[in-house]
Amino acid sequence: MDSIEQEKADAATVEHRKPLDASSDEASFRQFASAGEEWHHMMTKRMLRKVDGHLLPVLILMYLLNFLDRNNLSQARLGTLEADLGMTGTDFNLATSILFVGYLLMQLPSNLALTRVRPSLYLGVAMTVWGVISACQAATRSFGGLVAARFMLGFAEAPFFPGAVFLMSSWYTRAEMAHRIAWFYSGSSLANSFGGLIGAGVLGNLNGAHGIAGWRWLFIIEGSITVAAALSSIFILPNYPATTKWLSREEQAYAQWRLIDDTGEADSAGASTLKEGVLLALRDPRLYLFTLLQHASLLSQSFQYMFPAIVQTLGYGSVETLLITAPIWIGTFLVSLVVTYTSGRFRERSWHIIALMLISVVGNVIVVATLNTAVRFFAMFLMPMGAVAAYQIILAWVSNSFPRPLVKRSVCISFANMIGNCANIYGPYMYPTSQGPRYLPGGAGTAAAALVTALLALTVRVVLARENRKLEARETIRFGGQCDGGWWDRAWRD
């Protein structure tokens, strides 16, 4: 067990740790610190029930629609999209990857703005904009128009994912984050599952309705649903513990104290300036290691944007293909919940990631090694079950590794997500249509990326373990072999 090595290593480079704020909450904080274990268990259970009920369902629905609007191009492809827009060769690959150019350009600015704007308003408005753009894709009449719409869609979607992870890290402790991120990220698996079902229904029943092609109806329907959900989210999504009205005053104080107890400092948007936060992030060498890990992990998932086309190589029709993708993503969703729960329960990250990535390697190798329908279909379950589930643990690892100050965490999460998503710009080109049905370049490339991800996870474990030993040696000298039993002691010995 690696004891969540990065959690121990947090204290080595976390700057701006401050003592308890001399505010009206100080008395409450002291009372919380002296309370018994049974009281904390009861209070945490009561508060998390409220937080989970208000925060997670909204974020899951928002991410489901985020991924649905991003990935519905793969379902539209099984209709008459390419023929209607005169697309040939690698045009589809370009239309897929161009979204991430806009996505990357807006990553860091959007997450910095999030630290200064109410999250519920910022994320809700961003979602409204991308929903409108997604629906407007139905009006494109040329390949150039589609590329322009996809670029703008990526630009509008950029604030959501890192912003949502950042918001969750303002509510949950490190031990709680992995499983919550699994529930949040389940939106992508559910989107792939429901997307296949919706795509099958729309392409099979609405193609030609009122003179409109089925793929156009797909964009109209899903974009309209997104806009409706976005406007509702502005009024439902909570912001930060200290400003949330559905928590009692005691629960607000306790929510902040939990963050102090877990990481040494509560979230405060004014704790450091934007410039300080950026510099603190860029000076932390761990940021670059985790960014490389996230990049490799996302590259190992490049098959997601071509998955219906890959499944269609089994020999089924368009509607049947979309229908049989559903059980694969439902299975991925269930596996993700299990592995992220055990990761949090046993305070372990690296071995989980390594095992899951090796499963993905096996799946990719089998898909390109045989044309047997049953064997390939089984291997197609392994590809996302390994890669997608491991990525959820990596997300928790990144967000937990840079706790406070708030602005630094925001920069680190958005930077890792920005550079990581560069993989989605060139990853789709590993799956050119001419390489079907085996898609050897794509299968070999994603298998190699999965193997690299496993090796990087092992590297992170070794590096953080070495940092732990150095810090523990310094602390032994500092405290003369004694620890005061406070946050520092607990965080390094969990």
C-alpha cells in the first residue's frame, strides 16, 4: 500500500500554510478539534449527505451533457453526416480533434476566472453557450462550417471539466475525492451509453423527418436538452462552503474546518493573488510529472472518439452498433465505481492505476490481433474498463496533490488538464478509416500509451516515496523525534 504517497508529499511543497484564522469561527474550530470520533462521524455523515445530494447529481448531469455534446459527432458519423458535408479521407479526424484546440486555449484563463466568479453562475453560463453551439451544428452546410462550429464548441466547453473538479476539491477531503470523482466522471460513461441509445433512436426514426437529416436532429435535440439543464444549474449548483445557504452556520464552519484538518488551510479566494497562484504552481516540479501522467492517460483513451466506428467493424449495422455500445459503457461505469471506492478506502493510487492500465493494454492488443467477433467484443469491454477507470483515479490524484491555496490548485488542475488534453488533438489520427477493421496503428498506439501510463504511475510512486523519507527525516530533527499529533503528523502517516 502506498498510503497515498502524494498526500504525504503535499506538505513538502504546499506553500502559504496558515494557522487558524482569527475570526468568529475560531471558537467553533477549536470545539471541532476537541470533539470525539463519534461526533465527527455523525457530523460528517450528515453534512456529506447534504453536499452529495446537492452537488454530485448536478455535476454528473452537466458532465453527461458535456461529453454527449462533445462526442455525438461519432454517432452522427454513422448517419449521412460525411456524405451530406462532402467529407473524405481524414476530414472526420480533423473535425474531432479541432474541438480540443479551442478547448485548450480557454483552459487556464477560465479556471483563473472561476476563482473570482461564483462557480454556479460561471459554469451554468458556459454550459448554456456550449449547448447553443452544439445545437447550431445542425445548421452547418459544409465541412468548413462544421470545423468552425467544433472549434467554438471546444472553446465554450473548456471551463466545465477543470472547473467542476476544482469545485469538488473545495468541498471534499482527499480521502473522499476519488470516489466522488468516479461518480462525476461516470457522466462520460453514461453519456457514451445513452449517446448510443439516443443516436440509435434518432438515426433510426427521425432521419428525413420534416426534411431534416437524422444527424441534424441529433445535434438539435441534445443541444436543446443541454441549454435547459444549464439554466436550471445556475440556481441549483452550490458554490463554496462558507457561502452555501442550505448548510447551517455550524455546518458551514465544519465544512471549512474539515479542509483545514485535512490539508492545513481552508479555501479562500483572496488567500493569494492570481500571479502568486500561477507562480506557485509553475515552481512545483510535481505539476509536470502529473501533467505527463494525465497526458499519457488521455492518449490511451483516444479510441473513445472513434468507438462506434471500431465496434461497427464487428459487422453490424449502424443502429445495431450504437445499441451494443451501451453495455460496454455501463460495465465501465460499474467497474469505475468499484475501483475508485477501493482506492479511497485503502488509501492507494498507483497500484490501482497500473493494474487497470495493463487491462487496457490487453484489450487493445486483442482487438488488433484477431478478427474473431466474440473475442474482439470481449476485448472492447477491457479497453475502456481499464483506461477510463484508471483516469478517474488519476484525476483525484492530481486534485489532491495540490490542496491549497485555492488559486494554485486551480492553476494546477487546469494546467494538467490543458496539456493532458493535447493528446486529443493528435490521438484521433491514429484511427484513419483506411486502417479498419483492425485499426492497427490506433490499437498499437493506445496500448503503448497505456503501458507508458502504468510506468509513469510507478515513477510518481517512487518519487513521492523518496520525498516522504526526506521530509520525515527533517521533521524528526525538527521535533526531536516527537510529533504534536496535529494535521502534519496525521497527513504524513495516513
